[in-house]
Amino acid sequence: MSNVSKIMEERFIKEKSESIEIKWYSTPHKDFANYSCDGSSYRSYARDAADDPDASGFDPYAYRYYNHYEDAFWGIGGAPSRCDEFADSAIFAINNGYYATAHQRFGYSSHYLSDVGLPFHSKGATDYLGGFVDALFNAAIHNTYESHVSSNWSTGYNFKSYVSGNTQKITVTNPEQAVEDNADYSAQYYDYIKNKMTTSSTWRTDITLNYYTAQCVQKTARYNHGLYDYIML
């Protein structure tokens, strides 16, 4: 099994030999924000802003990857505070009648809440002392998994349907806590997903792996609905 794991890791690295970067990919981020707005006429502002935090200059350079992560065990990562920061900014905007700006800031806030709904954003990027390591976060297996989700967003396993068809929400009273709770939820699936990817060449069609992925997507959609209500109501 150890040899199989090494072979699979080498395959992931070969497949992703181009520059490694974080990405839920823009479409999922846009959909998480868009479908949380309950048909608001301002929803396009949220949708168009939701993937902006992945731009290289959006976060301070030293926190380029750290801010998109929250380790469920160690509590390491900047995603909770960034989500809260933009939620506060959105609330300020809505209270002053700046509805477009409020939705834009919700889109930013949504990004950090959505990121940790992906297991590779809630586990696997800390060393044995709990220190965050960029190289671990940017492992090729991480990118390969996100590519799989993206490829099956609107076709195949159609993960998007768990967002567009969602009618439920998880009440949010504290954005930071919501990010931490979402990270706790997704992290429970990390070991299975990573182990399956590194030991099986047919992991892409594994029913359990894709079921766990769908559960993470659905839970994240519900948290986003709750975050929108927290800001706008």
C-alpha cells in the first residue's frame, strides 16, 4: 500500500506540474454566493465578487494561503477572521443603504466560509506541531481533488445541484464560529478522501468519496444561506 501511495502521489504531481494554487474554482464560489441571496436583485454583486479573494493580491502576501484555511483540530487558519471581517463590512453597508456594496462584501465573506467546506482546506496542511505549511496546503493531491469537483460541478455527479436545489439554512450568529463549524464538518472526510485518492486509481468513481463531497457541498450551501440572513436581516 505504501508503494501504491507513492506511485499515486507521483501521478498527481505529474498531472499538476504547472503552478500550484488554491482554488475551489470560480464557478462553485459564485454559485454558493448567488444561490444564498434568495433571488435578491443585487445577487449579481455577490456572485461576481465571490471568487475575488483567490486573486493573488487580494490577501496580504504572507497570508496568501493561510487565510483560506482553518484546521479543524489545531484551530490554525485565517478564514474565520476574514469571513467575519467582510461580514461586518457588509452589515455596515446594509445599515447605511449601500445594498450593492453589502452584497459584494457578502460575496467576499462567503468565499472564506465556502473554502473550509472543502476537506483539503480544513485538514492536512499543518505539521506535527500544528504549524501551517504552504507546501502541504499546495500539495498536488489537493489541486487534483478540486479539479475533480470542478469537472463534476454541473455534469457527472452534478455537485452544483446541492447548491442550486438547497432550500435549507444553518443559522449563523457568529461568522467566525460558522467557519470553524464548517471546517469541523468537512475535516471528518479528509482521511477517507486522501487515502482513497492515494491507493486507488479509480477513486474518481468511488461512490463514498463522491457522497462525502456532496455532503460537504450541501452543508456549505446551508451555511452560506445562514450567513446571508445574518448580514441582511
